[in-house]
Amino acid sequence: MTGLHSSLPASFTGDASPYGGGDPYADYRTADFPFTGLVDLADRRLGAGVIAANDEFFAERENMLKPEPAEFDPEHFGHKGKIMDGWETRRRRGVSATEPHPTDDDHDWALIRLGAPGVVRGIVVDTAHFRGNYPQAVSVEATSVAGSPSPEQLLADDVEWTTLVPRTAIGGHAANGFAVDVERRFTHLRVNQHPDGGIARLRVYAEVAPDPAWLAALGTFDVVALENGGRVEDASDRFYSPATNTIQPGRSRKMDDGWETRRRRDKGNDWIRYRLVEQSAIRAVEIDTAYLKGNSAGWAALSVRDGETGEWTEFLSRTRLQPDTNHRFVLPEPVVGTDVRIDIYPDGGISRLRLFGSLTALGAKRLTARHDELD
């Protein structure tokens, strides 16, 4: 089965200019990709990992999944050469003096375990700071294997791989983006660089497709969490940090690990609208303002609706929030719906929102049907 990737407004090929000093990102080539609002399944905070690579001579494979942008220190050298913030392999060579160049089939590869199973919508292969040592081309394949397979199991002959990005020329010091159109649920990727070189960061933007059997076994779980299939649909403001941070795993570790808005100078308020994993019955709520001390939201309220045409109903009235505090609320009765909205007053931020509940019978049925369709 062959996947499809569509061309995007901007693509980059060839070397970037040598680093000339100053801001290393000043001549970085990038574009606005339509899929970057989705969750990045290659994020280590979700549990993603680089479980194997054929070569990492100059720079470790794990660097590709760091959530922050790649850094560049022109004076940072080690015993093997320039130390790069990415995955970098040694230069490939041919078989002899008369055939010194690598063959067309020579390439390096890395196996990626996604942080959650999902339907991939876009991939960014970022070669930031790799100006003359990036791969000539890349390709990306995907597979779905249950459990926690070893590299040997993933590389076995009986594993079916689907091409998401065919072999495509890319550019150095650039965010190389690829839209993907394959309606399948995947758990692992194989990233290939032809014939060798370096990749600073890998981003895999997708819709999480959780396992209904796992969620059923859990019973009560966080029905808005990224890893369980929740997502942010929209937000009033993303000035300082993305709204998606509020449904990341774990507690916030620093101020910009949450959601913070700019200061309002009108009489309005800020908000986030979420889509739950499926129709759920919510029984308890956590609103956390960890590390937001002088800039936490003053008050918050929660509303729910069932379906995109349903009416919004408030189920947690406007409640005072304390800075740097995890607030817990047990609801007097379950609240059923598919979408939840948090309104904060007047501005500021929260670090995490947790909505603990379980799927309704209808929600479980629809989630199972979608899971079967994707498999």
C-alpha cells in the first residue's frame, strides 16, 4: 500500500548559506504548514522514542524528538567533530577507489515509536543548522504493531510498512513539511535519510486514535487528555504558549509549559474549546495553575455540549482560582457531552485541565467503529 503526500506552498532544496555569525536562525527557511495545530506524536512528553538507528556517529538519534527548537553553538566540538543538536550519521563511502560514491540505494534509518497511536496528517523534517551536512533526500514509512515491539520485531520481513513520504529532495537549515493523506492508524515510523547526513528535529502531526479496549479497561480516565484522543479545537489567544499544553501529560514543569494569554485591555475574557475522545460522562475536574503565579487566571468556568450543534450548558460556575495551585472539583452528577469549553476571567492562564470520566455506551460504540475502520 502506498501513501500519499501533497505538495505544500513552500518547499526547500539545496544548501543553506554557511553560518556567518549572529542569530543562527536569521536565514532559517520555513513556512506555515496547515497541520501544525494537531498534536505532535513524536513528542517525548507523550512517550515517543527513537528505539533504533543504524548509525549515530556524530549526534545521537534521541535529539530528533526534543520538544524545543534545535540549538547551535559554533564553538562546540568534540573528539568526533562538530557536535550538532540533532541526529547525524557519518559520511557514506563507496566500495572502492574506482567507485567512491554511495549507491542510489544506500541510506541511514531510524525507528520511531509514536507517543500514541494516530492518523498522521503531516510531517516536518527539520534540518535546522544542518547547512551542508543534511541528507539529499528523505522518506518516511509507517506501520501499526500492537504492544511494545523490539527493533528486531519491527524490522522482520512480515511487518507491513506504508509509505507516508516517498523519497523526496529536501533543503538544509529548513523546516521541510509534508502533508499526509493515509486514513490508517499507525504506531511506529521508519525515517530514512538518503544517503546520509543529519536531521535536527522530527515532528509528526496527527489525530490520536486510542485503543477502545484499553480505555474500557481503565474505566475512568481523563477524557480530554492528548494521549487518550482529546484535542483543542480553538482558543481565543495563543500569544505566549499553545492551548494544547493544557492537555499534555503530567504536571507543568515551568511557566511556558502551560497556556498563558496576553493581557486584556477590554471587558472580554479568554477561552479554550476542547473535543473529547468521544461522548463521555464527566465526574470530576482538575484545573491546575502550576507555575502561573502573578499571571494565573482569576476565575474559571466550564461548559459542555453534546455534538457540534448542541447548546452549551455550564456545569462549573465561575470559580475563583489560586496561583500555582491544583484545583479539584467532584461534580454532583455526571455531565454528558462531546465538547467542553473553559472560560477564564479576565485573562492569564492555566497549566492543565483534567476531565475524569468514562465513555458512554454511544461513545464507546462510535470509538470502536472508528478504530476498526482505521485498522
